[in-house]
Amino acid sequence: MKNEMKKLLALINRNIKLYFKDKMTFFVSLLTPLILVVLFLTFLKSVYANTITSIIPEGIEVNKKTIEAFCGGWLFSSIVSVSCVTVAFCSNIMVLDKLNKAIDDLNITPVKKSTLLISYFISNFLTTFLIGVIVLIISFIYLGFVGFYLTFVDIIMLFVSTFCMCLFGSLLASIIGKFVSSQGAHSAISTLVSSMYGFISGAYMPISQFGKGIRNFLSFLPSTYGTVLFRQYYMNGILNQLQTVDHVPSEVTEQIRLSFDGQLVLFNNTIPTWALFVVIIGTSILLLGIYILLSNLRNKKGKKYK
């Protein structure tokens, strides 16, 4: 048991080093966050600021610092939420080992296949979570300059949300990675996820801006629930500032919350925060079961499913 644990730790260490060593893979995994930053700097920031200003009634003066903090919080809630999934897909060393045949060499070593599979998942999760935490810290530094309104509880729950979403992203990437057997498929999936995930999760623009049909459809996706979680904890302090210090009416702050996905509404019903966590955790448990099932399937030749 102790010997197998050493092998597991060695494999995890190997997988993490391989990911950070591949500069192109690392760049592709951060493609969506980079797109978001560019969009934010070019026009999204002004769009968000103008939208908030238009919602606030005339005669109420709102500190520019608060608006800046809101826009920054919205940006980073998008970046963290997409990173938890896009990084997981691009840091899946299991796929790379399959493509370069390294997995064949690993299969003839005295390492249990279960240990190998666990190492792939854990290393994928740790890599994704590490980058998620780094982005969180960067967001705290940025908000410290433009306006920091996060409470201690908000900060803790942001870390918890990152953990849950990284778990979801790593399991989803591990399952899909089981079916990838060519470099073309791997590149296509990585690029597609990196570029399109921001749209389906509501990271590029609020879900509330979509048509009712699309809005209801996206409300069934676990990715949307994760994005809304980050929105809530980045928004709470700022909306409280608007209401208690800037004296913005509560109905107006609630309108801002809904307009910027601070609440998830499904068929005219508001989804509570605890239900968001239940969906993410429940989906992760389901994905874990599927991953274990796939890992134990045997093909017609009696070999372990890869």
C-alpha cells in the first residue's frame, strides 16, 4: 500500500510537470480567459458601466469606484468559472500519453492501472485548481486597486466554488478524454471548449440577455450554475455597498443582480444558492460514477478500456 502510494505521488508529479512544460498546451488552456480580458479592455467594461448607470434612477450619485469594482468582479467571475473547465480539458495528460504512446510504456510497468487512472484525474484536478486559485488571487489584487468589497465569507465561498467547479471540470475532461484517440480530435476538442465554453456558460454576456428559450436551455447546464455561483459572491459586497452607502433602492439592486446573472431563474423560479451547489456537486458525483464505470469496462479483447 505504501509502495503504491509512492508510485501514485510520482505519477501525479510527472503529469503536472508535463503540463506546465508544454507551453502551447498551457497557452490554449488560457485562451478563453485571454479573450475575456481583451473583450473587457476593448468594450465590455464600458458596456457594463453604462448598463448599471442606466438602471440606477436619476438623482442618485454612485461612486465610480463602486462601478469599477462591479465591472472587475464580473470579469473575474467569468474568468475563474471558465478556467475551471478549459484548463481541465487542456491539462488532461491521459490524452497526451495515449497520443504519444507513453501510456503503453506505463502499462507494462509494475503500476496498477487503477493507480495510473487515479493519478491522471488527481493531477488534472490539482493543475486546474492551482490555476483557478492563482486567478482568484489576481482578482483580489485587482479589486484591491479599483475597489474591494468582498467579505471574508465571500472570499471563502469563492475558494469553495472554485474547488467544486474544478472537480466538475476535471471529471468531465477525464470522461471525454477516454474517447479521444487522435491528435486532431484532441486539438479540436481543446480549441472548441476553450473558445465556446464562455458562450454556453454565460461568461461572455449575461444569460439574461439571451432569448427565453436559450435562457431556459442554458439554465439546465451545470456550467451555468457554476458561473452564477461566482457571480453571486463577487457581487454581494458591491450590491450591499450600493444599497447601504449609495442609497440605491433595493428593487434597483435586485434588478442589477438579475440583469448580470447574480441569480439564476428557471421557468420564472429563482434558484437558491444551496441548490446551485447541489447541482454542481451532484453532477460531479454522477460524472465520477461514469468515470469509474468506463475505467472498469473491458473491450472485446479483454483489455482495460482506455
